[in-house]
Amino acid sequence: MSFTVTSTDFSDGGVLPDAQVKAIGNTSPQLSWSGAPEGTKSFAVTCYDPDAPTGSGFWHWTVANLPADVTELAPGAGAVGGAGLPRGAVQGRTDYGEPGFGGAAPPPGHGPHRYIFTVFAVDVERLDVTEDNSGAVFGFNLHFHTLAKASITATYENRS
């Protein structure tokens, strides 16, 4: 079985709904995953926009230390404070400057941006990350502990 991720809020390659746009809903989407490899001890989730005009993309969400028996996050699980996440999970600092999900907000007229939601199967129960850590720090830790990863991508364009 292959490791996959899906969402009831959008389809892979589809348009990101208004609920996941910062100025409108700013709510993390529902995500489900299956087929994690043997040896998975926890999961991590990220949302990254590689099209942001920063030279380094833009981190919209980082979550680590999701227990291995968790295979779904409900809509809104990424709220600031993490009340919708399992005990022990940690959300990192987005490029907006705070932990929790930060929705899509590409510059007006910049064209469509991709929002890549990735679920990582991790070989340790806990990564050494905190809510003060950036997406780069989460990524560095994941680099050394990822058994497999699966992604789903949506696009959004600010036509204002």
C-alpha cells in the first residue's frame, strides 16, 4: 500500500477554498492519510507555498509530534493554540510570525500560487521542535527522520 493524503475540502490539483484563504476563512483544511510505512512512530504536517516572491517560499503551517495512531486532522485543527490537535502535537511559527495555520494570501496580480500540504511519516515519537521554530527548522528535523511523505496540492490566485 502506498502512503497517500486526501482532503474533503479540496482535490489534488484543485483550487484552494475560501475557507483556507487568510483574509476570508483562515481555517486549516481537513486532511486524512493512509498507508504509512511500518516503523512510523509519529506524523508531521506542513503547508508550503513555493511560489511566494521571497526567494525561499512561504511556510503556512508546520505541525509535528502527531501520534502514530492519528490519521486525520479535522478542519480548523490548525487554530492558534492548537486546541484541535492531539495532546503533545506542536505547531511551529509560520512565516506570518506565529504558530498555527496561516491561510493563503498571495500578492494581488502575482498569479496562481501552489499550496502543498505534506504529511510526513516520522521514525521517532517526538521531533525536537517548538512553537518558536520556523518551517526551516521543522524541515531540517524532518530531513533526518522521514520514512515517507505524501502531498496534496491546491492553487489560489488573488485577482484583486
